[in-house]
Amino acid sequence: MPLAAGDPERGRARAKIAIFLALVAAFAGILDLLRVLVPFGTTLSILTWTPRFADALAMWSVGLAGFIASS
Amino acid sequence: MKAGAPKYMFFALALPIAYGAAVYVPVWVFQLGWFAGAPMLWAATLSAVLRLPLHLFVAVGEELGWRGVLVPNLARIADARYVAFVPGTIWALWHYPDILLFDYNVGTPFLFALICFSISLIGQGAFLSWLRLASGSIWPAIVFHGVHNSVILGIFDRVTAPGALTVYITTEFGVGFSIVSALVGYLFWSKLRSSGAANAKPTHACQSHLENGAQVLKARKTLDG
């Protein structure tokens, strides 16, 4: 069964989900903006901004959101 | 971060190959697309194996969030129906900007692609929620995600010479995948309900590596402070 209504763990779980989803949405928005504003092929220090690099960053942004939400 | 029992790793490895075959083999047999031949299959398989570490690396990023944090915490507050289908729904929504704005689609109409892709991810999400909770580890989910990307994009898509209708059936945006994933989703939603995996107390089955890591960091700070 899911945790009982008054269980404080339940509130913590809900808060973690809320923070996680808010961060996922924020990071996705930032990365989508970068995709629009920064032309692919631009060299960023030693890395080149490519669709594949943007995809990898997007995927890892979900992990980062999870890490922050769990901290 | 424990690896999970070998049977869950087997599921993670075998399922993408099984449902890939279920979608692509009929396409080849009924000549809706054409098998490119054994030499191409070997070349694509070798390439997919070589690229697998990269696919696994990027899959770690996503899975730490979806299955590492969202699924176990959802299991604490919601019943099996929500645990099965909400993560896949959010996962699909997260991809929408890529499909609508950034050329993620394969050339089918957007609405068709969105519907098929969403059904596929919701179905796969149910499987991944079950895999995460039943195994007590996120590693099988990471392996599934990495192997799926490697096998479907790297092997099945590459060895299929497309006809006019092929992309409507194959790829992650085709109706074939959505049907197979819906069946997989229903099967593992049923397993989630009957096994009670979604109802497990998260402290033993669902505690994510991230949460453990965060607790260790807090304990260290307390000791240092």
C-alpha cells in the first residue's frame, strides 16, 4: 500500500516529486532556448554544440534534477 | 547502487530485442520495408555494440531522474495504476518539444508521431516502473534504455530499407511500436498490481542511489560541522 495519509514520508515524497518536475521543466526550457539561440556547429571552449551533444545534455539534465530533488 | 538480480538484467537486455523483432520482422516478411541483408546486419550489430557504452552513459542521466527519483517516490504516495502510467506520460511530454520543434520525428505527420510515440513511452514506462521496483535497482532500467536505443536505432532501423509505409510502422514514432509497447505496458501494469511491487515499502526496494548519496553527504556535513 502507499504510505498512510498522515505519514510525514508521504509529504517528503510529494515534495521531492514536485521539485524534481519543476527542475526538469526548467532545465528543458533552458536547453530548448539554447537550441534555438545557439547555432549548431558553434564551438564552446573544447566542445562543439551539436544536436547529439544537446540531446546528451538534456538527458543528463533529468539526472541532475533528480540529484537536486533528492538532496 | 546494487545491480539487481540477473533475471531483471535479462529482461532489460532481451525485451528491446524481442519487441524490435516483433515490429520489424513482419515488416520485412510482408514487404512493407526490406531487410538489407546479413552483411549489413553484422556491420550494424558491431557498430551498435561499440556504441553501447555511449548509449548507456546518456541513459544513466535520464534514468537517475525518471526511475531513480520519480518512480520510487510516486510508489510512496500512489497506487499501481499511477506508478505504472504517470512516469511514462511525463517522459513522453518531456520529448514533445524535440518532436515539434527540433526535427526529432522521422517524417510522419506530427499528430501521428506524437500519438504513437506517447503510447510507446507510456507502455515502456509501465515496464520500467515494474523493473525498477521489482529489482530494487536502477541498473536494469539503465541497461534497458541503453540497449533499446542501441538496438532499435543502431540495428533494426539501419537494416531496414524503407518503403513508402515503413516509417508509419517502424521506428519509435510508428504504429508497430505503439501496439507492442501498449501490450508490454498492459502486461507489466498487471504484474505491478498483482506482485505488489508498487506497494513495497520504498525503504528497502526503492531507495535510490541518489537518495543514499544525499544522506551520506548530509551525514558527512554533520560530522564535519
